[in-house]
Amino acid sequence: MRLRLLASFFLGLLVLAGSGCEPAPERRLNEAELPPPSGLRVTIDGHEPETNRLFGTVASDAGMSRVEVYEDGRFLGHADIDSGRWSLPWWPGRRALGLEVVARDRQGAEARARVDFQHLTFDARPGLYQPETLLALPTTQGLRTYFTRDGSTPTPESSRYTAPIALLARSTPPVRWSFIPTTKPDAEEVLRWVAPLEEPPQVAVVRYRQFAGAEPVGPVRTRTFVIGREPYSLPVLSLVTDAANFFDPVTGIYVPGLAAEARPEDPFAANYMQNGKEWERPVHVEWFETSGQRVFDQDAGVRIHGTGSAVMPQKSLRLYAKEDYGPKTFAGPVFPGSPVTEFTRMIVRTSGQDQGVTKLRDCVLQGLLAETRLALQDCRPTLVFLNGEYWGLHELRERLDEYYLASHYGVDRKKAVILEGSGILDVGEDGDEQPYQELIDYVATHDLSVPEHYSWVRARMDVEDFIEYQVAQLYLSNTDWPENNVKFWRLRTKKLEPDAPLGHDGRWRWLVYDLDFALAAGPEQDSLGRVLDAQSEVGAWSTLLLRGLLQSPEFKARFVERFLWHTEHTFAAERVTAALDAAAEALALEMPEQVARWSQPTSVEAWRANLESFRETLRQRPAFMRQLLEQHLGPQ
């Protein structure tokens, strides 16, 4: 079964390949004055936390003579100059207000650069975007404060805090985690990790903890900063954890690891393919709106999310809010327009198998379905940084589970039942599968053209919901369905309650997710024939319910009616084009860094070509769909 899924996955990839209120602070880093005729120029770039060296660049057509460094007018010394880079050891003074660098070349020309600091305590002004800063950590008599800058948990072996921490535009440890391979070295080329094309951007991460001797006092505190640059065009998610949790061969969830070494012939054998509580790791989560306003700031759990997409270089993650770590939910208005503002679990998704193609397919298509009553996943494109290193474009998504059903339908999550595939229990208790199996057995053994038989079925499943679900999947020609990516749910009730509110009546309803392969084979693909033809390669078990219901004249008429309505309205050319263009515009500014980091997509030009192909497929699909409806279900 795994080999069959993997073959299908590879084939699919080949087919696919064809606001907050806090304003961003004003930048206060002044570049060098206009260069004199010699072309002399100098900058102040950053501060290396591991060596405590201040550094910048300097260049002159006439050759350099010296670089002088001053703190608040006090001469600190002459900097070392090497290959256009100057540096000097520097420990900031507690009351320092600014730095100035004066460069002179051999012709006596002079250039200057200056940076002015804000003084900031750890809990003040919790926005992401800050000017150049001297950061003060808490100190307590009788305790020592230790801190780290690389995301690791502070211990008494870490740096001891004795003076303000300088945060400049570049004041981060060297990039290291981005250059660790995240797939097997012999993976298929389309799936194989590629080293970043350039050094990825970084944000500043500071963690501290206080100790009495060797005993910790209080929790680890974590904060992320973007220093001295314009805000990103998307929200930012900062994930901070001990690097071993992601990259250690034994315990790391993001690498092939020992699981791959133990079974090198098995493409599914890897640390990142493991699941369950034992493969959950602690992580600190901060999520910031585009304005820089912080929305989440808490400890949580993290696991790899997905099966087929986990073999790709950039992997999806699942975040767990638990009392074991901190707050029980992620609380905040993540999805504009949604009434749901508390989430127990969230998915940090990489667009699945579409990550190297359009990187927006699932979000756009689910967004088009938002006016239906279908259970959908809201989507918010987000930039992710892991331990300060740029981790690329992702999407914050809701997870379709019992917590989702509780927040969206107001049901008791402990009474929610979720089945998948042919009726395998995903959420619920033993025996919760039985009502669905009875439904399937009834459809298989009864002629639903008989009104009484059809009424029996309608009492046990939401037929309107099923029609909307089938129309969406069939119009979008999702080839990773219906044998895969199928989940449905009901509320466990003592008896059917037809007059109860939506979701409370005990009837089965369907969940929409993972549309990464939708319309991947072009606008003319015969999705109806794929599920209705007797000779189809699709397993009969996966289409039995639809084929049985189409025996009912009432169902068939309603099915065709809704199919045509969605073709003319939900998927109208101007509507889908507007949605696609808006989503593409939201990603466009950040796509060059995504390409440089992951080579997924392979280039910005390839991404734009993929978008144009997708746009044309969406434009042509309605005409083909009308022809297919007439071909398989008769004149309309």
C-alpha cells in the first residue's frame, strides 16, 4: 500500500510540475554621508554575539587608511580592516546612546556612519519591528541571569548577563540550521533537499532564565526582534526550540535521522515520517501581525504534519496548545472575518505537494468555497523563522479535528466522531464506526430510486452537505481523492434529531482539505467519468455512496442543479481570477526569498508561469464541466 501511495505521489508531483494597531518604528540607522569624489563609504552593520565584535563595511577607491569607532563621542579604538570589512571588540555601555564610525582613506577623504539606540527592557514594547536597541534583561539580587541567542535553552553554561545586549540589523549567530539536509540524499530529484542559494535572512532571538546556583528560578523567557528594516508584507511566526528537537539524528523530527539509516531501502523510513506523542517536541511560539503586533507568545508542542508531503524538503508542522506547556489555546484573531479566535491545534502548512508549483492552490480553492456550509480550513499566509533563521513561506491553517467541530458547530468535542477513508475511526470511541457502516451496507443493498429507501438515507446523512462536497471535489478534479483525503463526521447522539441545529442532529457531514492536486491535469480532465464509470481505476468502495444516491431522481436533479449553480457562480471566471490574483499578490514580494531558501518553486519566473497555467485552467474549466455533466448525467 505504501509503495502504491508513493508511486501515486511521484506521479502527482510530475503532473503538478507541468491588522494590528502598533505602527512599525521608524528606522534610525543612518547610512554614510554622501561619499566624496574618492568613493569612500562606510556602514555599521551588526554585532556578533559569539565574539562581541562590532562590524561593518568600508570601501574606498583610494585605499583605506583607518576606521575610528566612537560610543557617545568617546573614542573606542581603531577597527581591524580586512577585505572591505571592519570590526572591533565592543561591550555596550549601560547608558550608551549611539555609535559613530569615521573612515578615512589615504587621500584624506572622510565618511561617517551613525546608529542611535533605543533602550528597551525585555517586556516593554512587545512588537516585532524595532529600531537598533540595547536590550536590558531582568536582574534579581541573589540570582544570576543567563541568556542565549541561538534558540537553545539557557543554562548556567550559557552567557551570563552583565550588560545590555546590542541588537543591530545584523546581530545574530551564524546561519547553521538552514544548511542541514532535510531529505534522504538519494531522494527523487523533485523531492531532494537543495542547499540555500544564498545566506537566508535572520531575526534576533533572545532567551533568558534566572538561576540560584545551578537551580532554575522561573520559566525560560523568549522574545523575537526584527531590527532596523521595513516590515515584511506578511505576518511572521517565530518558532524557537533546542536545535536537537528538529535536527538531532536520534530525536530530531525534521531530518531523515536514524530511522532512515535503519531501513535505507524504505522511502518512508525517516524521523520525519514518525508520528504520535513520542514525536512531539517543545517549542516557543510567537506570531506577529503584519504591523508587528504580537498575537501569540507561548510555549507549545510541535510535530511534523502530513504523510506524503513530509518527504519533501520543506515540511508542514502541527502546533499543540496544552497545559503541559502553557495556555490551553492559541488565542487571537488569526483569520480575518472568522468568529473563531481560539485554537487548540494549528497547522503550519507548506502548501503540501503544491509547494513547488503555485504555493497557493489549496488556500485559493478553499476560499472560493467559503460561501457554502462546508467545513473548510481558514488560511493565513505567514513567514516562518526557526531559531531566528528564515524558514520560508507557510500558511497558518485550522486543523479539522474535534476541537474544530466544537468551535465551529458548538458541539461537545467529547461526543464528536470523525471517520476517514472507508470508515476507519479517527476520533471517537470503539463502535462509533457502526452507524456509518450500516449506512453503506444499506446503500449497497437497496434501490434508492424507491422514495422510502432514499428517505432512510437522508435521515442519516446531510444530503445537501454531501452534494456540496461532491460538487467541489469533482469540479476541482482532485486526483488525490476519493481513495485518499476523505474524512466525515457526526455528533454521537442517542437518536437522530432532525430538528436540531446544524451539526447537532447526528447526521454525517464531510470535511474538505488537501486540494493540492486539484485541477493539476488541466481543465478537460473527466472527473465525473473517473468516479462513475464501471471501468474506472478508482476503488468502487470510495464511490459507492455517490453512485447509489444517483439512483434517486430527486437526488440526481438536485445534484445537477447545484453543480450548474456552482459552475456559474462559485467558479465564475471573474471570481476565480480575482481570488487567484489577490493570493498571488500577497505572496509576490516574499517569493524571491522563498525560492532562494528552498528552490521550491525553482524560480520566481517558474512560479509565475505555473500561476498563469493554473489561471488558464480555472478559466477553461466551466465549459468542459458542462460538457462532462451532459455526457455522464444527460442533457441539462
